Amino acid sequence: MPMTYAIDRLKDLTVFTLSGEVSFQEFISVINEYGREGPTLFELYDLRSITGKRMTSGEMDSFADFLARHPDMRKPGNKTAVVVSADIDYGLSRMVSILTEETTGYDIESFRDLDEAWEWLGIGDKSPLVD
């Protein structure tokens, strides 16, 4: 599966890993599954291994609307770091951050470096979930 996640309850952290091509439907399905398990305060999305077709800007807009309609999918004070390697992914992740800023209050930041993202999350030593 191109999108997986692992939860570190001790750090209140979820690491999402996306690789290959990830469809919008798969993305939403995994996010819904995660929400049912109980969200964590900190999230890290690792998009460095995405290849091929990306989600469209319209799908990103739909995702932002989805988050606004499902506030239970995030804990209050949530911090989400998105790590990318491609310029297009950086732009799309910034778009989601901007779209959700006013409607959700989520703190979503985009990074090109995993260590910088980890430092920004500010939760101490790296979790074994993070490469």
C-alpha cells in the first residue's frame, strides 16, 4: 500500500509514509482509519518517496474542506510536519496549510529536510518510526 502510518503513543506521534502514487480516495481512507484509532498531537507526513501522479489542487482543496468538517480528526494544538523532496509536493503541502489555517487552526508546516521537521515538532529524540 502506498500510504501507511504508525503510531508512537509515548510521543503522541503518528508518522505517515507515502510512496509511489497515492490516490485521493486512498489518502482519505487512511486518514479516516487513523481518525477512528484516535489522533495524536503530533503528525509527520513523509512524502519523500512519492512518484508519478500527485493529487490535484482541487483534491487538496477537498482535503482542506474534509479537515474543516471533521475537527475530531485532530487534537487541539496539533502540529503537523510535512516532509517532501519535490518542489510540486512542497507547493501542494503549503497549499493545504494555507487552506486549513483559518478554518481549522491546525499548525501545518512543510519541510524539505526530515531533521528540520523533527526539530520543529519539538518532541525530543526521534521516534523509531522515523528514518
